[in-house]
Amino acid sequence: MEKKRILSGMRPTGKLHLGNYEGALKNWVALQDEYQMFTMIADWHALTTEYIRAQPELHELIEEVAIDYLAAGLDPDKCAIFVQSDVKEHAELHLLFSMITPTPWLIRNPTVKEQARDLGLIEKDEEITSINYGLLGYPVLQAADILIYKADAVPVGEDQVPHIELTRQIARRFNYLYGKEVFPEPEALLTKVARVPGLDGKKMSKSQGNVIYLSDSPDIIRDKIKTMFTDPLKVYRTDPGDPEVRGCPAFAYHKIYNTSETEQIETDCKQAKLGCVDCKQLLAERLVEALQPIRDRRAAIEANPKLVGDVLEKGEEEAEEVAKATMNEVRHVMGLEH
């Protein structure tokens, strides 16, 4: 039985961190045996907000994300890992989809305006139409990314479901306009993800500087964990804490990376038997242990300078084969063949 297809990808706006890993990448690694997977490094999507980046910097970030993909456990023999802009058919299908996508569909997208505000691209009450077209229209490019591989599903969190619904709408509209079921309507493959807060308890974000990177060394991890916020009412070791109720970030990490000791840690914290310094030291060691396999794979990858280039070239060939076949069919039904 032929495997179903899925498409996944991340923007190369910086090195990947624990939030990226727990929120998506870890799940992709688990899915690569079950599905035919296409995994892109979405550099065109990065340019929707990072369009003034110098080319050398973007190139370095692409390579860094590729290393993170491989270090996390993605296997190029099980999934096609490629750079989005290397498969030009994505851009052609995006252009054609932009001809049939009503503007109100994009303006109503509930996440575009929120993203624009978070990035400081628009003020609080400013209209979404004041942002650049690339950001406003990125769901159309995203639809092209997904549909060019005729993906059956896309692994996403709940906040991304509106994007998949828009992709389904575009697929449905295209099929209706041209009288042929060219594209499937992909499902959102909802995944249960662990929320990893930043070191300050807020959302983990590179721009906030509150991240732990997959590439961080054990010593850097230990130093970062030392700065982590804890229960704000547990000022002294002898103060009883309540890490679950008060949203202690360190306790949230224990629940992900130290499950066997979580219950005892909570009990000791509440009874003032465990101080925050000792708690964070324990957490640091458990996190260092948990990330050791990723560091080991990274070391092996970095010892082979040609590996990343070979992986991306192989992935590009696999992706391009499918993308070209899809575009031949699209041009035919649209009357664009010459």
C-alpha cells in the first residue's frame, strides 16, 4: 500500500530551539516512517518578514536549519529535505493560485494580522492592508507548497488549522474552475505538542532572547537554566512553592524532560524541601542528557562538510520530480501548454 504524503517545513530565520523541536520537529521525526514526507527549508517564507537580510546570512541560516533537521533525527533516506527556492515550481503554482484567490480570504486570515503585530510591522489598530503583499499572501504560497506535492495531510498545531482550511478552499476552487480534481483537499494532522516556555516564562522566541537552541553546548544550557524564572512567590529556599499553579517555567521543563521525578519535585517544592537553585541544577542535567543524542548527530554531521549539500541536492531532486509532474498537469488543465 502506497504511503500517504505530508508536507512540512520551517522558515530559516535563525537556529532552531526547543520550542521548534517540541512543537514540530520531534513530531516530524516520528512521522517519517509512516508517511512519504517532503520537508522544506522555507526560505521564501522567511523573506515575507526578513526581506532585508543579506544573502550570505540567509544562506548560512539555511545550512544551520538543515543541520538541525538532521541532528534532530530526520533521515534523508526516509524524507526529502530541500530548500524551497530550489524548486521553482513552488513559485509558479503560487502565481497561478494568486490569480484565483479572492483577496477577502487573505484579509480574514486570523493569524496574519497577529503575526504582523508581533513582528512590529503594523501598529495595534492599523489595517492589515498596510503590510507587504508577501506577508498578506503567504497563505497562498503555503497552499502552493502543500498542493504541489498533492499532500494528503499537513502536521500542524491547532493555531495553524485556519491555514490548512484556506489551502483546502484554494484546492476546491481550482478543481471547480478547471473541471478536474487535480488537487486533494489536505487534512490538518493535529499533533499534541509540549509547550516549552522561554527562560522568562513567556513564549519562546529568538527575538526575545529567551531560548535554548538545539545546538547549545552543555555548559551553555547550564548557564541559561541558571537564569530561568521560577515560582515568583518562592523567594527563599524555606518558602513553600506551588510550581504548577503559579506557572513555574522550570517545572514545565521538568514535566517534559524529567517525568520520572516530577511528582517528587512538586511535593518537595510545596513543602519547602527543595530550593530553586537545586531544582534548576537538576533540570539542567536532565536537559543536557535529553539533548545528548542531538549533539552526537550534530557532531557527526559537522565532521562531514559535504553531507548537508548532498542531502539537500538529493531532496531537491526528489521534490522536483513530483513538483514538475504536478505543474505539467496544472498547465494542461489551464491551457498553458505550448
